[in-house]
Amino acid sequence: MKKINKLRIPVTHGLKDMYAMDMRLAYQAAYLGHLMLWLLHVWQRLFSVIRLRSSITRPKIPHAIETLDEAIVTLQAVRKKGDEADIWK
């Protein structure tokens, strides 16, 4: 019987740099009060990829998966509040 390999997401230095730049840009824009919907999507996408990667390999940080799940739920709540208040630029 052929062995089925798990899905692997290679995290290279270039990919880490791209994530770091996306997160920094999104954080700086939010800090300056520019609440843009696409920045929220950047955060959600990055947290989801990190969460998927963490579920495949055992993370070194205790409770990392639970923390990422809560971060994703928080971002969803922020999206809902922003939609209700119509604050997105």
C-alpha cells in the first residue's frame, strides 16, 4: 500500500519575509487609523496559513493553536463590527 504524505506548506525565508512585511504594513496602517478592509483580509489570511501549518506540525509554543483560533475569531468579530459601523475605507 502506498503511503499518503501529509500536506506540507514549505516556509522559506522569502515566505517569512513576505508575511513579516504584510503584517507590518497592516499593523502600521491600523495604528495610523486607516481601517481598510483589505488589511483585515491580510491578517486573516496570514493567521489562517500559520494555523494550518501549526496543525500539521506540533508547534513549540504551548497553546499556540488555541491562541491562533482566538485571533481568527477576534478578526471575524472586528470585521462584523466594522461592517455594522460602516467604517471601512
